[in-house]
Amino acid sequence: MRELEAVEEEKFKLSPPRSRRNPRAVRRKGERKPPTIVDEFLDESSAVHDMFFPELNMAVDPINSGNDSMYLYYPGRVWLDTDGKPTQAHGGGVLYDKKTKTYFWYGENKDGKTYKAHSKGADRVDIVGVSCYSSKDLWTWKNEGVVLRGEEKNVTHDLHKSNVLERPKVIYNDRTGKYVMWMHIDDANYTKASVGVAVSDSPTGPFTYLYSKRPHDCESRDMAIFKDDDGKAYLIYSSEDNSELHIGSLTDDYLDVTDDMRRFLIAQHREAPALFKHEGTYYMVTSGCTGWAPNTALAHAATSVMGPWETLGNPCVGGNEVFRSTTFFSQSTFVLPVPGLPGSFIFMADRWNPSDLRDSRYVWLPLTIGVPDEAADYSFMFPLWSRVSIYWHKRWRLPDGWRDS
Ligand code: GAL
């Protein structure tokens, strides 16, 4: 993992902005502001867009890859499953199932047409459902199918295809022996702002959808679930118009929230939370709130999961300034501990493609927790937080033998 902390730079040249305005309009209204790199990234007709969404022939392919490219992660490339089909697991998370010694990757299946429900609405895809992929090595993924399906006919159902199902996460309940899925449930205008719960006896489903609610009677949009070492689990969600985050414990069966809730990062407008733990300290990566457009990530830390939470700063290292200020053109979704390598994690993020959401890409990168930077952070009053760093790599792989360590 230490080798993966080498800083990798990225250079790119931008073509001069294309002006579609005629000279008379320019004289009248002045020069139009040139598009930012994020505008270009989002514009499917731009060369910048193509650079960040390389074509299918560049895909990571676990079947046809020779030994040289085995286990290599290429952030942003299409990632094929063992059937040779692009993986559909956006806004996802990974569960390690001890019983089968297998990783399960759950995420939004967005394999449908991108459209707007109305002219001011967000780009969307109808609900297909939650996909599940299984793997022993975190690189070769077998499609286990859609384990929670969207509803075709019943328009009053939460999962009716015209609604929104985002950021599904699954945890295992050791007491009940059930796999419990939590997800963001919404209508096309994001006014329902609720969480949904589904349950299954098997990690590969089918999951039975139970219900949706507003936790603690509060709006809930981007969300995550975190299971602590002591078996207690928590729901973390963006609330109050996404202006703050809430955290609350789940009931013992993981099927509901308890009344115990704390508000944090108030007025900070953070979303896409991804929580993890190392040596008794809790960490979280969040994004800002700019829809499908990338923005700057922040890392936060707390000595108790219910807070108080403190903000550490932008964890992104390498690439270049634009890469670091856009989370490498992606948005956090999950942080997965690498077994056998304490302090090492895989940062999982989505590179959304709002012009064709099904073609959104995955950005997986090494995340490490380093020793505190004494010179910069030393204080008598506050804990000395370790630095959370996410390292950019064009391509990388986990250290050999991590599975046996
Ligand atoms: C983002 C959010 C995504 C999705 C999107 C819709 O802010 O993180 O999960 O809801 O907005 O525009």
C-alpha cells in the first residue's frame, strides 16, 4: 500500500473554448464566460468528456485480460462483468459475507434511457432495481442479477419505475441472520425524501421490500448505512434541504431507526456520505451538493460515531488541482476496508454521466489513514486527527497476496 501513496500527476491541455455567439451578440452582451472544465466534462460533445469516459474498447475485462492486466483498476473505464457486460452498480456499496467468504457489490442498475421528467427536472433513469455482483478478489465480478426489482405497473408503489431508488447499501444482521438493504426512496422531483428498507435471507436476494419512511420525521436524501464492530448499525443521511447530516442508530434487527439522532455538519451542505473506522476513530468522506456535477470532497472524523464530527479537509492527493477539487471527477459512495491491511481502504466513487446515466463510471482508488501531521495540526485541546488521503492513480492494483494476509 505504501507504494500506492506515490503521488501521480496528470496533465491535460484544454482546447480553446468554442464560442457559438455571433460578434454582434458579443458586442451587446459582452464575452460569454468560457466554459469551466466541469462544464466541458459534462458536455457530451466535448473532447474533455471523451477523455473522462473512455470508449468500450478500453474496458476493464476480467475475461480477456492477459496476466499483465489482471487485477488492475482503471478509474473511469467501463468495467465488464464475467459475462462481458458493463457492470451496473452505481451509488453502490460492498458487503463482505463471512459465510460464503465472498464480496457482494450492490448498486443502482441504471440501464435505461436518460431523460428529464420535466424541463427543470434532474436527468434521470427509470428505476430498474438494485444489481448485485459477487467476487472473491474485488476485481472479477459475476452478475447475480437484479436482487430488488423496480415495479412496472403499480404507480402507488415506492419502487414504481417513475420514482427514484438511489444509493442502496446492504448489511448482515448476525442476530436475525438476515441481509438488510437500506436505500434512498424518492419521487422524480425529490420531494418524498425518504429511506426504504428491504430484507433477504440470502446476499443474492431476492430482497423483499418492506416500507419507506422519513427517519425521525426528517427529510432523507443521500444516505449510507454503517455497521460497527459491536454489531450496532447506523443510518447517516442528508436532511433539511441537504443543508446538514443526521446520524441515528438502527434497531437491533436493522429494520428501523431508533429515536436517537444527532445533527452534524449543520449548514455545511454535504451529501454522498461514506463512513469507515480505523483504530477506534470514525471517518467519513462526503461531497458537496451539485447534483450530478463533481465537486470537492471533504474528510471528517469523530471519536464517537454519533459525533461530534470535525472536518479534516480535502482528502484527494495527486492528479492535478482540477482533479483534486472535483474528487477526480467523481462523487463518494462507499469506503471498503482492505482485509489484512489495517489502515488501507478502497475509496469507491461514481463518475456520473448525466447525458447517459447508464454509462456512469466507477472511480476506485486507494485510501489510507496516515500519521497525523504534527506541525500543521498540533493542538492541546483537540484530538490529533490522522490524515485521510485518497491517491490518484491512472491504474493501480492491490498489493499481491492481500487476500491471504
Ligand atoms: C446527487 C446525489 C445523487 C443523485 C443526484 C441527482 O447530488 O448525490 O445520488 O441524487 O444528485 O441529481
